[in-house]
Amino acid sequence: MFDELVKDADVYIQNFRPGAADRLGAGEARLRELNPRLIYCAISGFGQTGPAAGRPAYDTVAQAASGFLKLLVNPANPRVLGPAIADAMTGIYAAYGILGALVERGRTGLGRKVEVSMLEAMCHFNLDAFTHYFSENEIMGPFSRPSVSQSYVLECADGLWIALHMSSPEKFWQGLANAIERPQLFEDPRFATREARIARQDELIVLLGGLFRQHDRATWCQRLEAQDVPHAPMYDTREALQDPQAQHLQLKVSAPHPEGGEWHTIRSP
């Protein structure tokens, strides 16, 4: 049955450790004999060759080895955070490679082997940190990018949270000053320039934190939107789907399952 499927397949994907597919009779050479047009994609943790090729790898391992996890972990409370980014990104990079191989096959009629490792995928996804290291000889930390981008998460009076990404345009900062009813705030030399705001972000966090706790999140969203300030409520998963824009875009899709009832997911973008 497996061989019959391979004969008619466009793409075969496996994520065994190097050598395992050959031992199982699913290596590239044998499958290529069955189907010369096959796109054979091999996903690994650390690559098909090299000193770490045989090591087991999961999402957190790849994040750590690429330097990305160091940018997520809060030194004051060191624990792994967030979703399985390395799993998702490696899959996306694999899809890029597969699509490129399919285009090539349309010209040559022949299949291609596509290899991608979680380590390579996450290093490229972490490109900003490497670029900064190469250009400035500085190692970024978990607060480096949020400081430069001037990103904030702030608690409101109702216990709900809101996120700001202010970047550098002065119009956004003046809009924020108007929204918090401190129109001259960014004339203060401590916060008057981008460089000053980056250097004193801790002070701004304290200042804004006190102000945002004075009103509920809905009030702040109205004020910030009226002033065209880049913001969003910091939703949980349930809230995100209830947002009018998410509903307008019909992000949630459903279909009947023959055994499990109604099945729900998020559609591809």
C-alpha cells in the first residue's frame, strides 16, 4: 500500500533522524526508483550530516540551539514561554522548499530532494539578532527588540491588558500623549527623542502603567483608536475570535466530522 501511494504522489515528507528512513525502507533512493517525479522532503533536528546530526530534537531544543530561546526567556523568571515556534517555522520553510522543487519539476519533469533542519530554520527566523551581532558586535537580549521598537504591554483598570507598538513616528507619540491627556509629555527631555525613549523605557513603563490603570480597556481602545495610535487588546485565544475584525475575516471555519461532530479550526491566511 505504501509503495502504491508513493508511485502516484507528488510529495513525500518525513521527519526521522538521519538514516532512520533508509532502515524503514522509506529512503530517498528507493522511493525515487518508484517515482522519479517525487519531491522527497527530509526534515531533521540538526541536519543530515555533522556532529549533532544524530541527536534528538524537539521544538525547545531547536529554539535554544539557534539562540532564539534566549530572546524569549525573562531572566527574572527563567522558564520556557510561548508556542512551538520552531515546529511551525520549520514546516513553513519546508513548504517553501517543496514549492520551489515543484516549480523546477514543472520545467524538468524530475523530482528533487528537499532537506531542512529545525536548527537552520530557527537560525534564519532569528536573522535580526544575527544581523545585529554581525553589524554592531552586540548580542541582543529579551528586551532589546521591544526597547528599540518601543513596545509595551499595559494593564488596565478592569484587569485586562493592552499592547502598544509605538516605533519612531512622532505622530504616534503625540497621539499617545493626547490619549493619556498629557499633551506636553514628550516635550520632556527625558522622552523627547527616540533615543531618549529607548534609554528610559523602564521609566516610561512605570509612567504609562500608572496612567493605564485608571481606565478600563474599552475606554483606552476608544481613545487610542481616535488618535491613530498603533495598539491592540492583548487577547486570549477565546477573545481573539470574538473581535469584530476576526469575525469579518471569517478566521474560524467549521466542518462536520463523520465521528467527532462539528470540527473547528482557523483557516489558512
